[in-house]
Amino acid sequence: MKLMGFFNRDGGTFRTTDMEAYEKRAEAVFRDAGHEFEAVVFSGKEIVPAMERAARRDDLDGIVAGGGDGTISAAASIAWKNEVALGVVPAGTMNLFARSLRVPLDIWAALEVLANGEVDNVDIASANDRPFIHQFSAGLHARMVRYRNSYSYRSRLGKMRASTRAALGVVLNPPEFEVEFKAQGVREHRRVSAVSVSNNPFGENALLYADNLTGGELGFYTANPLRPLGVARLAFDLLRGKVRENANVMIMHPAEVELHFPKLHSKANCVMDGELLPLQRDVALKLHPGELKVLVKRGLAAQVDETERREPMS
């Protein structure tokens, strides 16, 4: 394959990595595996336009993106729109998409797996035609991100501390709002503290990422209006990977969801793949089964298929 690597020097682990050495190592690993490969290091502001330009080339089979979840989300959108393959090097704080793809979280080991891997087709989702690989959310999560973004931090540890501080702020001041939804033939009006729609249902893990990205369905979650104690209990269940056991959470697995926010505040926000964005009054969410091509460990796709045959998703 003819591939090009894009590494965000401002992303998490890469900030403390010798990027010249990493660039050379990446080129050697991919070329030894039989690929045509060129790697380039960019700043956070430069990397997305560079990936967009490269993905439009007729001679390129795929891009390998290294950075945090924001960089990877942007790369997935570009790869999907241009029908090229995506390789993920997890250099961020959470690395949620990489975890779903079972890519090693060590940035050096990830190179070996991707270079010697294979192309698989996984699902991607969209909200009002804007693609996302992890989740769209409003309410608790959006308020937490807004609080976190108001704090200053310069490191991965600083971001984690800011997130903890923001989470505590949300526990003490949870939002409450109205939403109307249509999914699986059901129309309903609810008062909630949170709405979340994920690219395939979350697995039983504390970080809330999908165990399987080929299930062909969204995860649709709403949380009833919560007081501080209720938010704390929900957070505890999230940390245990047991959100399904929380009595205040409704879960559905549709392929499409329509959301309407009848009393939308002018400054209301949502979060898509970690990015805080203005919330629109109407949001149409869809799953696009198998439309994103990704590099995964060789043989992994067959293992996942076999697991799904033994343990079908409920």
C-alpha cells in the first residue's frame, strides 16, 4: 500500500517524544513491511489541512494519523469522505478509538501492528452529516467539557486534573433540559440530565468505548433528571463499567436517532468526539455500517467476527 503518516507533535505522548527519531522509525517499519511510506510531523494547527490535501490524491491508499482523540476523529472523517484507509497511532490521553480497534497503546508497538496488519471495514456515525467515531452527547458530558476547558493546563496530567475538577463541578451542579426523540419507531418527550449517542454501544469499561465497531447499531442513552447524589451514583456505575445497571439510564440500540430540543438555550453545547460545539435544535444521527476502512492487527477482524457469532450483541 502507498501510505502517508501524519504525526501531531502537540498531541499527548508526542510532546515528550523525539519526533525525528519516531518519524524515521515509522518509515523504516512500514517500508520493511512492504509499503511505500512517508511520515511527516506537524503542529496541531497544521495537521488537519495536510491530511485533507493528501487524502484527495489519487495515488494514496491510506493515511496513518498519530495524536489525541481530536486528531484521530478528524483523520477518520477525512479517510471516510475520501474512501481511503486509516491507521491510528494512539498518542492522546484516552485513545478511545484505538482501544476499540485494539491497537496497542504504546506508540512504538502500534507502528509494528499497523505496518503488518490488514484493512478492515468498521462503522462510523454522523450527526447532521458531521461524522464522529466515538460519541455525540449533550447535558452532563458537555457541561463537564465546558468546565474543563475553562481551566488552564499544559500537560496530560494537567488535563486529567482539570477533568477531575470539572467532573466534581458537574456533580454539584447537574443540568436538566427537555428533549424529544424518535428511534426504532418510538416517539417520546423527556426531561433529562444527559443524552448520548455512540458509534456502536459502549462496552463494559470505565472509559465508555465500544468493544466492537462492526455491530451496525448506535448506542442511545438518556439519563433522567439527576440531583448531586444521583450524578455521583451514575459516575460510580460508569467507573465500574455498569451503566446498564443504573435505574436512571434508558438505553436503546437504533440505527438512527432524531433529537429535538424544544427549549434550546442560545449558548447550549454538545460534545462530538471530545470537541465542544454549539448544540443545534434538531439533530439527526445515523450509523454508516462498514463505511470506514481501518488498519488493524492481522487476523483481528476474523477473531471479532467469531466472537460475535458466539456472543451476539443484545
